[in-house]
Amino acid sequence: MTNHSKPAGATGEAKITLRTAGELAEALPYLLGFRPDDSVVLVALHKGRFGGRVRIGIPGRAEDWPSVAQQMARCLIGECELRDGRPDSVVAFLCQDAAVSGAEPARRVMERLRPLAQLLRTACGSLDVPVTEALCLSDGRYWSYCCPRAECCPPEGNVIVTDGTSVMAATAAYAGIHVRASAQEVRARLAPLETRLVVDQTRALDAAAMDLVPRIFAGVSREEVEGETLDLARRVLRRLADAPSEDGVLDADLRDDELLAHDEAATLILGLQDRLTRDRAAEWMEGAEASCALRLWRALARRCVGPYGEHAAAPLSLAGWVAWSLGDTAEADQALEMALTADPRYVFAQLLNAARADGLDPEPVRRSLRGKRTERETEPTEVNEEAAEGAEDAGKLGSSGPAPVVDPGVSRAARGLEAALRRRGERRDRAGTRPARAGARAPRRPSGRRRVGRQRTRDDG
């Protein structure tokens, strides 16, 4: 289950009044940053303004619908109460195209999902928050489950405006909101390759592993491997930055794949399995270097093929982190979900996911990573002074007890995330004294799959 605090790519506040069910149906992709498919979405309303929203895939089994409806209602309303207070009402969207559900026509999709819509209305109503509108979106049309009048809600449904000429589309363009076609397109840019390149990339990964492991046993230091990995990554980043731009997403990804050799990808993938190396790479999070870094992490995630699927947790987490830092919460959520599918115990992805679930701003993590970079450029005496100040600040986070002992081998980014989440938890214990804005994400339960690949080491996570 995911929840979105603001549309992806929003650069400013834009106001628009939505008066009809059709305008609500058209607005949904702009609220999420992509066009949802095979999804249930609940959006809270506070005095006529959009608040928090939760999304989950439509369960395939109807017997699961009651529990899913109750969970979504409790999650949305509970999170809103911790922030902007109890919402006045909720709008529900059930999105599933006929092509996804099988050969049935769109109208039959709407009828089949009607019980789920009623369960959502009942679940929210049991928490004293009414569902004022429930819409089914399928094959470019929408139906209202709440309106009984055939003159405004005909049996064949109404067409959703998608030509980009509406007030909603114009306002979104002015605000800098970009909408992807679907979540599947976001995930496709991060999924492992399924082309003839898979065999060559698997061989390159095998060769890189056979080269790296003996070097480690021979006494090559972790710092030396880190330096080689980051130097190579910088060369690839410069190569990506100098490449001519491509118009389409597919063409852009193909161009990036061509710019990254199999042996280079293998070396980077294995090098990023070290958490401290990964944190150094996470410092490429702002400005022009961030967009190139995001392209590199996508390309590396696509190269984690065959038995190296679990290795994708590192580049996927980096892609999620950089996307979040750049304000693209839609891609961040998908990348982190895929990272936790690749390795459900990957700590960096777990912490990033929890931070997104709590609606945190990425700035605390950026500040932590900037501090790490500054420490490397500071004289040793100054570093010691800053470390003492950091320990003192860490001690102030707890209400009692001595300052926690910081393990120098623990990921700096993980420590920053843990500190931010701890502060948020303390504020939640005092919930009601000063509510924050609505829109935190619901904690996601990643779908696990049987994992294959490497043995875990002490540097994992």
C-alpha cells in the first residue's frame, strides 16, 4: 500500500476547483504523478481540499476485499488524524482496464468491482467519515457508484478527458506537474533486461565476482575497492552527461544502456554491495549530477539479471533515494518497493521506505550526506570536534540515558534516516499538540519472492 503526499514534479501551489465526477476522474493522475491501473485509491478531503491518499493493487480474490477495505480506511483516516485532523470526507477510485481483467468489457469491470466500492464506503463510514464519491475508471471511461441518475451517469459510462486541453491539464502544466502513463512504465525502467544482452551481462557479472573475491582474500582494502568503484561511476556519469538527449523514455533508456559496457556495469553493481560505497554514491543527489546519477542507477538495476537479481537492491535503493530527493515521489515509491522485493531485509531500502511512509522531508538525509562529504574534506582535529558535537546532539534526542555509542562502520545515511524517524516518532507520541500536514504514506508490505544469488555479508544493508 502506498500513500502520496503531493503530485510528482510539483514546483508550486496551484488552485483549481473540481465540480464534477468527470473532473475528479481526470484529476487522479495529477494527484498521484502517474495513471493508476489495477488500483484502489482513497483520497481524503479537508474542507474541500485534497489531503492524504492511499493506493493499493486490487486484490484478485473477492474474499480479501473486506479486510483490504478496512485496512485502507483505517490507514488513511488514522494518518490524517495525526496531521491535519480527521478528514471531512473521502473520494474512492477503482481503476482497472478491461485488458488487465481479461476479455470482459469495461462496463462489466465496473459491475464486478461494485461490491468492493460498497465495502470501501462502509469501512470509511464505520469510522464516521463518509465517502462522498466512488468512481470506477476503466478503458478511458468512468462510472459513479454514488449517482443514480442516468442523465449524468449513463450505463455505458462517460469519457474521461485526456487530450490535455482541460483546465486541469493546463493548471498542472503551469505548476510543473508531470504525469506518467502508468506505474508499470515506471517499473519497466527499473526491471531487469529481458533481451539477448542478458547472457553477456551474466557472464560479465560472473567474471567481475571471480576477480573481486580473490583480491579481497589477498588483502585488498575496502577503501581501495571503494575508490575504484566511485572513480568508474564518475567516468560513466560524465559520459551520460555528455550524451545527446533523447525525446522518448524508451529511446533515452536504450541510449544509456549503450553507453554502459557489460564489464563496467558488473564492476559497479558488485562495488555498490558495500554499504559505505553506496552511501558515497548517494551523495550525488542534487543539481545536474542527480539526474545523471538517477539514469545510472536505473541502468544498473536493469543489468541485475539472472542469479544476480538480489544485487538490484543497492541500485534500486539509490534510484529511489535520488528520485525522492528530486521530488519524484512516484518513481521513488516504485523503486523502493522493487528494492524490498529484491531483498526484503535490505536496511537502506527499509529506512527510506519508512521515511516516505512517515511523510518525512528528504532534507535530513541530504544534510547527513553533505556532512559526511564535509568531514572527508576537514582536518582531523575539526572532525573530532564535530564528532563530539554530533554525539552530544544524539544524546539530546533521547529523554534519558547516556548518548548512544555510534558504530563507525554503520552507514551514515542509515544513521541520518534513523535519527529523523526517531524524531518523528517522538512527535507522534505527542500527536494532537501541533498537527502536521496530511499525506503521509502508508507502510508498504512488499511482495516477497524466493531470492537467489549471493550469500549475505557483514556489509549488506
